[in-house]
Amino acid sequence: MPLSLTALNAFDRDGYLTQENAVSEESVQHILTKLSVFGQKSLPGHIREKNSSNYRAFHGCHLYDEDFAALIRNPQLLGPAKQLLKTDVYLHQLKVNLKQPFSGELWPWHQDYIYWRNEDQVPSDAIISVMIFLDEVNEFNGPLFFIPGSHEVGCVDTPKAKEAPEGWEGNVSASLTYQVDEALVTTLASKRGLFSAVGKKGTAVWFHGNLIHASPPNISPFERRIVILTYNAVSNAPIPSTTNQRPEFLNARNHDALQFI
Ligand code: SIN
Ligand code: MN
């Protein structure tokens, strides 16, 4: 179903939008089955937590798996992506963030677009993500926190964090490369409050590339698995570069407009 005008306006105002029952129980189940298979192999783009051997994330699954390839073309997701960006889109990035029981580590306060701008040369911030809940996400298992409306501050230039690992690994670790400093988070959150992105399995939450967000560790005994798809306008694809390109599982090489399945 297309997003209503009220929903589109809410996204513009808040920088995020929740859609319940966006993905069917059956599709979620197929994806969960695939994850248990991926977990048995070490594939490119699979990364582990710093302090345990548990997987933290699987990147680029749509490049080798048909259920993920179908998910990015699912009209329930591709339709709103085209509506929100008002044009044809390609998929810039896909990741499954696993946040496993007891060991899933945090994500510090950050914006996403700075990574696509600085690392991939994506020209404008008209780029959006949608996360799909593969488990119920609640206050216990490490939900994302948003600062409502914080996308309006634009892309905040931040120096590389000293403690971040070198290279692309720093872009996906608990010691992130580009973090928003605590003073700005305090100022914005004092004015605008915080929103905790929780909901049932199959819920989709859209968020703007400049929305400031973070998530706490998962110290609960329950899994918190989500898929995050990043759609970008075809016209906003990275400026071609022959040097220092991040791997394809973080920076898509195929910028063709996606078609519905
Ligand atoms: C992200 O900010 O990209 C992911 C956060 C999370 O998985 O909790
Ligand atoms: Mn992020």
C-alpha cells in the first residue's frame, strides 16, 4: 500500500516513519532460515563482535541469496523507497545486524550519510534506510534510539574517532569511525527528546541518512535481528572513483533502477 500524505509529511518532519506488518511472516521466516545457514560459513562481509566470536553483521546478502534479492524488490519496501525519494532507486547497501543475546555490542551516536559521503562519494544526503525487524524489538534487546527531527541539522562533520579500527571495519564496529559528539546529542535530545524504535516482527522503520541514532548493547537473553536496506536515487549514485573503494557489500557497483518483483 502506498504511503499516505500524512505519513510522508511525518517522515519529513521527524526523519523516520514506522510501518507495521510491512513484511509478511512467511518472508521473515525464509530470511531467518537463511541466516542460520550463513552463520555456518565465513563469507565476505561477515563480521564478528570485538569481544566475542559471535557474528555482529552479515553484509551484502542480496548479492548471493535469492530471498534477499527478492526482499529489496518487494513492493512493500521498494514502493515507499521510490515515494520517499520521489524517483527511481538502486540499493546502495544491505546488512543484517544480529545483536545476539548477552553479546550484541552497542552502536555509538552517529549519522549514516557521512559514511556514504566520505567513503563512497555519494553526492547528496537524499538517501534513506529501512530496517525490518526479524524478531520482536523491545526495550530489552537493544533497539535503535533516534533523535526526532535531527536530520534537519544536515551532515555534521566529525573527525575520525581515534579508537576506530582502520579501513571499512571501523565503519561497522562498536568503535565507529564517525561519531556525533556528546555535546550535540545532549543539546538536540534535550530539545527534541528521544524515540525508541520498537515493534513486532515484520515491522519496517524508515529513517533519513542524516538522522542521529545509536543503540545500546543487548544484554538480554533474546535475539535482536534486523535487516537494514539503504536505497539511494539512481541520480545520486557515487561519483566514479578508481581508488579506495569500499567492498561491493558496502558500496554497490550496480546502480540500475530496481524493478518490483
Ligand atoms: C546502525 O546504526 O547502522 C545499526 C544500529 C543497530 O543495529 O543497532
Ligand atoms: Mn547507522
